[in-house]
Amino acid sequence: MKRYLRPLTGFMASSLIGALLVLPSIAQARCPSIGDKGLSGDCSPRSTQCYKSWVVDHRVLNGVPHYKLLVYRRYAAGSWAFVSETWYPC
């Protein structure tokens, strides 16, 4: 029985170490970095339903970390127009 426990405990220890190394990156991934951009909606060439979001600031509000997101919308002519500015919790 002792012979089978040794590989099992080694596997559990390496799994635990792996989980501890991955958890901080998952926690950090929850709050986007300043300068992160993303596209959403229908971004085909003729669509007017394409939105670009851009993270511009971080702040702690009421003890909770937040990030400020600016949203722009693309029009048929290819120009972008400001839509909203909102704080989101991380």
C-alpha cells in the first residue's frame, strides 16, 4: 500500500503547486489593464453595429477596484463616435 501512496502524494503536491502558480494569473486577469482594447458586435465592413471599448483608468471605489471603460461606435463612413464612459467593478 505504501508503494501506491508515494506517486499519489507526489501527483497531489505537483497539482497543488501548479494551482498556486495559476491562481494569481487568473485573479489578475479579472481586471483589464489600462490600454486594453476590444471590438464587439458586427464588425463587417458595412455594419454600423461595431463597438470599440478601451480601458483608460483604474480606481478603488467603496473598497472595490474598478476600471473605466470608454466605448466608441463605428458608423458606415468608417468614422468612430464616442458612446459612453462607465466604471465597472473588477
